[in-house]
Amino acid sequence: MHSYSREKPVELLLDFVKNQGESPKSINEIEERINKLINYEPKVGVFGKTGVGKSSLCNALFGKDVCEIDDIAACTREPKEVLLSIGNKKLKLIDLPGAGENKERDKEYAELYKKLLPELDLIFWVLKGDDRAFTSDQEFFKKLVHPYCENGKPFLMIINQVDKIEPYKEWDDKKGIPSSKQLDNIKKKCEEVERTFNLELEQIVPVSANEQYGLKELVDRIIHALPREQKKIMLDIIEEDEVEKYKAEAEKAKAEAEKAKAKIEEILHTIPPQRKGKISDEAREEAEKAWWDTITEIFMAALGKSKEKIHELIAQVFSSF
Ligand SMILES: Nc1nc2c(ncn2[C@@H]2O[C@H](COP(=O)(O)OP(=O)(O)O)[C@@H](O)[C@H]2O)c(=O)[nH]1
Ligand SMILES: [Mg+2]
């Protein structure tokens, strides 16, 4: 059994049951089943046209830079499988781009996706909030994915990039939230998507991957949509990522602090060696005395006065300070 801290309570329970004298056979069975659950790798399929922000969304949700983000629409359109390792958990992400983009290719995709769909534990279909129509998505979705949704396959229609919904200039950059007018339009968009795709409103989640908006709601919906035995696994994966994010931030701060420390050392080394420690009182006295002897001589010669007179003068001047 894992020594993973969050599974500790289960371990304790198992130990307790062992001590109660339960048969090794039943203990084994429990252990095997729990291990299978814990080590389960959920498969998440992410559908949506190129550029809607599938990769950005996965990165925002599962952290790490697992998926490449393309500012320019990429032409690689094969499904991409990414095995995420988060803590000691694993999750398989399958990027399924291009659906509905091209009639010729759609046939090819349809075959491929038909095979893939039954294996998926969770399906995301990603739309772009500022798209006016979803006609190309619609047909493909209805034919291929909708039957699964109706059969209870965990599914979420994600409207991404809602920061671009009109009036997009009213997006509150500081707080990362929409204005009330934008929020009204976001709600309208959700209702439009509900009608267009024949879904339940609770299957539709508006988010902005770039602005990290709506992610909490999305996680709520994911956990809610998943079957009982997968909820905790998904929660751990998402939570572990958050822990890792903080750890990464701490590591970054540590590296910066170390860099600063090295810089301080470097500066300290370039400071010229302190003179003070090298000069004896005797040497200082000798030099000072020689200096004043020289000055005295100059004054004696110029003023035609005795050494004593000049010393008196100097003493007078200094006593006035
Ligand atoms: N404004 C805005 N841009 C986004 C958002 N999500 C993704 N993008 C941008 O959309 C482009 C395509 O994103 P990408 O994740 O590569 O899309 P994919 O092709 O569906 O994987 C990139 O330039 C992203 O920065 C979002 O929530 N808001
Ligand atoms: Mg992508």
C-alpha cells in the first residue's frame, strides 16, 4: 500500500481490521481493490476546434505546462495523448482537435473517436466564448458525443475565453472577473449553448483559462460529474497540482534568494581590503607628525617666525574648533 499521506486513514483502517483477526484472504482482497482504485489512471478526452484553448485549459486545470499552447493555429491534428504525473497520481489526457473543421477529415475522426469514446472517463468539449455560431461543432457533437452524454458518460461543455465576451473591455483585469454586463452575456451564451447542443445547463461551464476564471466552478462540476470511485482520485490530482504549484513557487523564490546571496558575496569580494587593519598607531603617528613638521617649516619660512610661535598658532587654531 502507498505511504501517500492522504491515504493514511485507509491504511490505519486496514491495520485495525488486520489486528481484529480478519482472514488474510479478505485483507488481501481489500488491499488489492484499494490499490487498484488509488492507482487508477483516469482518461480525459478534450474535444474542440483548434485554437479554442484546449491546451491552455488543461494547463490551467492540471497545472504544469503539459500541453503546448499554439498562438498560431497548428496543423498537427492527430489526437495527442499526454500522460500526466502529478504527485504519485497519473492522468491520461487525450487532445482531440479538429472535430467539425473539415468535412473530409471528419469521417476519419468519426471512426477514430468512436473507438476512443467508450474508454474515456470524462469528456470535455471546449468552445470559444466569442464565437458567434457553433454550427461546425454542432453536427459532430450530436452524431458522436451526445449519445454518450445521454447514457450518463461524465461530460462537460466548456465555454472558454469568456474574457472575450462583449463588452470585453469591461473585463476586470485586476480581479480577473467579468463586469455585470459581461456576466449577463456570459449567462446568455450558456443558454444559447444549452439550446444549440441540447444539454442541461449544469453541463455547461463558462471559464477563462488565461484569466484563471471559473476554474473552481469547473472543478466542482468535474467532481460532481464523475462516478463515486473516481471523485477522490480526481480531487487528489487537481489538489496535488496546487501543492506542486506552491512548491514550484517556493523553489523559484529560493533560487532567487540564493542568486541574491551569491551577488552579495560577489560584491563583498570586490570591496578593496580594509586599510585600517594594516596601519599601526606608530606609523599613523609618524606620518601625522611628519606632515605637521612640514607645514610648520613652510609657515616658519614664510612668516619668519620661530617653531614655537608656529606651534602656538596651530594650537590656537585647533582649540577654536
Ligand atoms: N483571451 C483568452 N485567450 C485564450 C484563452 N485560452 C486560450 N487562449 C489563447 O488562445 C490561443 C490558442 O490556445 P491553445 O490552448 O493552444 O488552443 P488549442 O488549439 O485548443 O489547444 C492561444 O493564443 C491562447 O493564449 C482564454 O481564456 N482567454
Ligand atoms: Mg492544443
